[in-house]
Amino acid sequence: MGNAESVVAQKRLARFRPDERPVIEKVFDRLQEAGSARKVLTLDALKLSVRDAAPTSMTARLFQSMRSADTAVPAADSGGVTREQMLVFLADVLRGTAEERAPLVVAMAGVSEGSVVTVTQIREFLEDLISAVVQCLIHSGQLQGWKPDRMQDSDRGVKLLAEQLCSELKCTDQQVCDIPCLENWLFRTSVPLYLEFLSMEALGICLPSRPPLVLLPPCQDVPWRELRSILDLPLLLFLAPQLPDTKGAPWRLLFSSRLHGESFTRLLRGCTCQGPSVLLIRDTDGYTFGGFASQSWDTRPQFQGDSRCFLFSVTPSLRLYTCTGYNQNYMYLNHGQQTMPNGLGMGGQHDYFGLWLDSDYGQGHSRARPRCTTYGSPQLSGQENFTLDALEVWGVGEPPENQQTQVKRSILDADPEAQIMMEMAGKTRHSQGLREPEEGEQD
């Protein structure tokens, strides 16, 4: 950089490694090539460079934020972005602190003067930001095996995730946020990561010795031609960072009611001995919710799992509910017993689960009034006793090496009299729900 550039810009540039600095310094000139030969970057030139990588509305927000960058050098208002402003903006977005990013967010929210922004303005900015991130993921081919055309439309998911992020704002007034409020918020949420990803992708920045940001978990071995998933990309953006010890772990479809039928037996065979998993449910009232099981599901009449488990709601609002520490009733899966509840549950207690799927497939409940004791979650379904519309279970990570892919035929199948004697004695068959059903067998 020449001596004409400000000390502020020089200090910002020093945050980058020596091999990264030439890349950052050339961004301004490269973006200008698409526009005029003026000494500033115009909005039209930026739009021409970004094109399909981000929506026009978000490109305008980026431009406004670049123009707001403080270089400590007075300059005439040229209506464009100077080289120094570009350098300061990139340094703050890519390597800045929450204190440095907060004013940029204020500018992106549409506030040109002052340091106070309304929650409504933040929500509108977030909807544009998340939409832009989704568009960048698709445009840059970083979908990690996911197929948006075989998933739920992202528009509703964008609004849900934006509202969820807004709910994290700790405003003294519910409608207004100042700079300290935004600093605290940026420190706790994924917004800085989204801004960094968008800036690098939309502006075509590739820093040496730094791998690209990965926002989605990889997806593998999914029959997309037959599947219409109830997942969407914004929901994946929300869930992926919440999963413990699973960064970069692939997601595998273990069960889909649309693919595998409405069968509790098939559900058991799909999700047991498969490691951690995400359960996603939609009821006939249109409510979507689910849970994360941190361990393999195992059929037994006791609670299992650990404090890494959680429940979540998707619609009508996107929320996460982690363990309260009140009890250890994290996960429950049982089948084929006469004295214990038969079904799949998470949280609460017998007959009063935070989330419950009955072994009589299609029925469930979320009895959590006022809150589930294990997770602190409210009623997740539209009605306390709900009917399933769709169900998916996704394995997270590679399956355990010792997984049981097949269940051996029981000796009781070869000796019906022994089976009858066991039942008369009150003995139950723990493996009954895991066996491959005989031809013509019905749930």
C-alpha cells in the first residue's frame, strides 16, 4: 500500500497473512473492471460483478456497508466506495471483532446515520442475508450432496431462521437495538459466519492456505429421485452447528415414511445401531419438530442417551431446547412388551413425553405443559395427541463399525410352543421389533 492510504487501512490489512494481502488488495481493482474507470466502486459496478452470486437487494446492503466503513480520512461524497473503504470493510467482515462488525450491520440494515436500529430492520436484513447465503450455496456448487429441488422450498425456512436469530437479540426495548446490543448478539450467533461466507463468495475472494467455509454437512447415499424431504437448506444451516462432535460428519437417510412406508418395525430397523441421528416430524396440523439423539437408538425398556440430546421446533417457530439437568430421561425406545410403553420418546416421563411416537404407527404426543422436564420445551405439536403426516430419521456420521445390519432368526421362530410358553410366563421378546417381517406380515 502507498503512503497515501490511511493508517487505519494499513492496520486492517496487517490482519491478513503476507500471502493473503495481495488477494485483498486486488479485490477493489477486480470489481472496478466490471464498471467504470472511476476511482470509486459504484453500486452498478458491484452488481455487475456479483450478478447471480447474491440477490440484488443484498448486494445493495453490502454496498451501503462498504460506504459506511470508517477510514479516518475525510473524503468528498462521490457516491461510491473508495479503495480504503473496501479494505477496511473486508478486514472487518473477514477478520474483525464484534465491535467492528456491529456498525457494518447497522449500515446493512439500512440506517445511514445514528447507531440505533429496529428489530424489524434487523429481521429484514437477516432475510436478505440468509436468502443470499442459500443462493451462494447453490450458485457456487457447495451443496455437499443436498438437492434443493427435492427438498422443501427455502423461502419459509429463510423467514423462520431470520426470526429465530432475531429472538436472540437482548434489547432493553423490544423494538430497538443499540451498538452494545448488536455486539453481544454478533458474538453469540452465526451471523458473522454468514457475512464472511457471503462476502467471500459474492466478491470472488479465495485466500491462500485457507480452506473454503463449509456451512452444510455432507449428504451421502440418499435416493433423491424417490425422496421429497421435509428438510430445507435454512433448517440445515440452523441444525448443523448445534450437533456436538459432528463437524463435517455426513448425514445419511435412515428412514422416510414417504420412501419406506408407515411402519414402526421398518423405523426400528432403520434407526437402531446407527449412531447419532436427527428425528424430523410433521404432524397433520402442519407443525414440524424433532430431536437429536446423541447415541444409537437401542430397544430396551429403560431411558438412554446423554445430555448432548436436544429437542427442537421448526414451525410455527424455529427454536432449540437443550437439557435442563432435571432428569436423565433423554431417549427411550421399546417394542414388544406388555408392561412398559412401546414406542419412541424423548424427554419427560412415561406417558408424558416431550416427544413420543407410539408403536402403533402414526400416533404420538407432546405432553409438555407447561414445559418438558428434561428439555424445557413446550408442546411441540399442534395438538397434544397428534397424527403423523411425515417422518424422517437422518443418521449423523458414519455408522458404527459394530452395527448389526441383520438380525438373526430367533430360535423361538423355529419352536412355536416355546414362544407360547414364554408368553404365558410373562416373558417378552426384546428383539421382536427388530426382525425382518415375514412375507405378508403387517404391523
